[in-house]
Amino acid sequence: MKIIPLTSNMENGKLFYELQINGQKAFIEYHIFNNNLVLLMSSGVTRDLLNPKQVHEALIERVLDQLRRVNLKIITYCPIINEYISKNKQYKNMLVSNHIFSEVS
């Protein structure tokens, strides 16, 4: 089984974690704050991607696992990422104050 690399790219001044699959992509926009906090802003998948929900969940898991390995805390504003963390409690300790934000303040 081929492992699809998780990449970090910049496009139009925005940072993204991405998985590229047969010319399609799944992405999470992020910002780094103070070198120890990552703001996960939004996420999505290209419309034509096969199994978009599974790909999206795999992307979220890989991003969270990578951030955990380097000991970064997160704040997430993305409802899809919020839902994933709510269902996968092992990531809750990565949240700042164990809180999920629903909108940017």
C-alpha cells in the first residue's frame, strides 16, 4: 500500500496541510502562533475526490498526530475538525484549555 505524504504548502499567503490523491486534494488551513500553538482554521476536500469523508478524516488524524509528535497545542475553528476531536477523545488534550472554538473572535 502506497503511503500518501502529508505536505505543508503556502498558497496566496495561506498555509495548508494537504494530501494529494490522483490530482485531487484534501486540505486544512492553519496558522502558527507564538511557535507553540497551531490555529486550525478550515478544511475541505476537492469535490471529485473518491470517499471524501474518509479522506478528510484521514487527513485530520494525520495532521493531529503530526502536531502531537512535536508537542504543539491547537485551537480549531473548523466544525469538521471540532466534530472529529469530539468523537476521538485522544486528541482533546491537545486543545488549549480543552476547548473547541466555534468562531474566530
